[in-house]
Amino acid sequence: MEEKKDIEQEKKVDMPWWQPAILMFSRLSGWIVGPIILAIFLGKWLDKRYDTEPWLFLGTVGLAFIISMVGLVKDAFKEIDKFK
């Protein structure tokens, strides 16, 4: 167990001071951009296929919003736990 802590501390020392912030920003941005981009294309395709404009598009974007919020909250709590 102690070896694991030593390895983690060595990694922290080798990392530039700004790198953890950039990694967190990238993860959180990915939770926003990823599901929304996927929902836009999927929603447009489904609307054209089933002739339901704009309902399936709006449904997929709404679902993507929920998925984004859940992912953001989970990652935010993980980051908050690191400070405890």
C-alpha cells in the first residue's frame, strides 16, 4: 500500500503544476461536447428516417443533456474527493 502512495507522489512531482487542471478541463468539456454532438447527428438522422421532425431530434438532445449533467456531477464529486 505504501509503495502505491510513493508511486503516486513521484508522478505528482514529475507533472507540471498546470497539467491536472488541463486534464480536468478536458474531461469536463468532453462530458458537454461528446453527448451533444452525438445527439445532434443521431437526432437529425432519426428525424429524416422516421419523418418526425423535430421530435426525435429534441428527444436525443434532451437525453444528451441529462447524460452530460450526470457525467459532470460524477466527475465533479471525484475532483472534490481529491481535496478531502
